[in-house]
Amino acid sequence: MWKGQSAMEWSIRLETPANYRAAEAVTREAFWNVYKPGCDEHYYLHLLRYSPAFLPELTFLCEADGVPAGHIACSSSRIDLNTGGRMDTITFGPLSVLPAYQKLGMGRRLVCHALRSAAALGHKAVIILGDPRHYGRYGFFCGERWSIALEDGRYLPGLQALELTPGALENAAGRFREGFVFQPSEGDLARFDAQFPVKEKAITVSQTEFQVMCGLAHEVIPNGFMQYL
């Protein structure tokens, strides 16, 4: 337990089934209108727990004065290697902090706690889809550094990779595949979201920024300049 930048006390512990709905509520509040009008990250979290990819031993709840205020979920993933075979990795997300507690260091604490716990459990590398402007501070690099691409073979700045063991990604060139594939119908999402208090959907600047980042996926052609003679 420690004190945050305010006088409140924060603590991080493993999530339990009794916390599931509270964690989903925190996630909904954290992501509402950030990447799209409304959000679906709370439904992602709900379904993830029923997937074999879910890692409950690396899913944590942060409480502020005993009240759920932050959450991070981890799941298994892999790289399908260009040389054949696969490399097991882990992924985290959603990472959620209630708006009232954002910019106080809670998200940083959750990420660092999850990464250190993953390393202690013997995991070698982490691959995420996130904003490189944020995750670079934890030591993440664009996957292109190790020739790690999206499933379709393109590179994306938001595909971020981190070695928990030095050198773990030296021979990891390949395509990243998430362990849990999230493809909900709009009807299922609406029915799940109806279990929570009504919130107004809106278009925000952050949604535009997100679309720009998603549009930066690109192909790399080795020695491509030789094709333009």
C-alpha cells in the first residue's frame, strides 16, 4: 500500500471474481468516448475472462481508499515466426483508470506492477497495441525494430514490444497474433452495456487522433528502391 500524489491510499492486488463487475464499470468509465462514441472495452474485458487466453494471475485491481479505481488485464498472445514455429508472448489491456484518478500515476503503477509480475513468472516478452507516445516510457519499442508485424504483414507504430528478458526478441521476426479475438455484434454489446448506467455518446478529439494512428500501418519492402529504376 502507498499514498498517491493526493492524500489517499492506493493498493494493488489480484482481481477476484467478486471484483468483476466493479472492474468492468471502471473500464467503461475510463474508455467512454475516448476511441469511439461510447466504448466496448468493458465488454472485451467481460468476454476475455471466458477465454483460454486470460491470465488471472496477471490481472490486477487498484483501489484508492478501498474503492476500485484502476485495473489492468493480461492475456496470452504469440508471434508466428517467419522461420517457422511460434514464440509465446503476453499482452495487457484494457488498462483502465477512473477519470478522477487519471494523471496521478495510478496507470503507471499498474503497468509496472504487471510487467514486473510477468517477469517474475518467467514470461519473456510483451506485445501490445497502444500509443507509442505513452508506452515508450516503459521501454516499449515499435515491433518493427524486431520485424514483428500485424497479422496482415503490415507494420504499425502502435504495435509495441518489450523484452522482459534481454535478447528475447532477437529472433522474433514474424506476425503478432492475439490470444483472444474480440468480434462482438452491436446487439450483444448494446445488451451488455444496458446493464450499466446510461451515458451520453459523443464524438471527441481523441477519436480523431486514434483514427490517424490506426491509419499509419505500412508495408516495408526490403531493398524496395531497386524496383524503381
